[in-house]
Amino acid sequence: MRQAVRDAVHDELAAHAHASAAVDDDPQRLLSLTDTAKRLGVSRSQVYTLIQSHELPAIKVGDVWRVPVDGLRAWITRQLVERTK
């Protein structure tokens, strides 16, 4: 399933290659799963799967997950680099 999620994310990243630039300028901002999913063009469940597999950096605040903007940018960059190898 992780490969399917990666493929889906890659397809969306290809369509939104500027996604990391579109993310808020504040590198310390924490995004909700919904915001992260919207920015990547995938479902919340796909974002949650990436978090659970430790592929996408996230922290738990109380009982909700948050994705740091810096972590999202780094993850997008890694995905793009891995696809060009």
C-alpha cells in the first residue's frame, strides 16, 4: 500500500511541482492533515498513512497530528529527488 500512496503522491506532486513554494512562508507553522492533504492534492488518509510509516514528518499535539511546514518542504524535495534518480 505504501507504494500506491507514494505513486499517488508523486502524480499529484508532478501536477503541483510548485507546492513547496505555495506553502506558508513561516517555517515553524504546523499544518493540519486537511491542509497538508490539500497542498499535496491527496486524501487525509493518504497523509495519515505517510505519517504512520514515518515517511512524512509530523508531531502529535494533544490528540491531533500536525505537519511542520519545513518537514513538508523537505519531504516534497526528497520525493522529487528520488524520482529523478
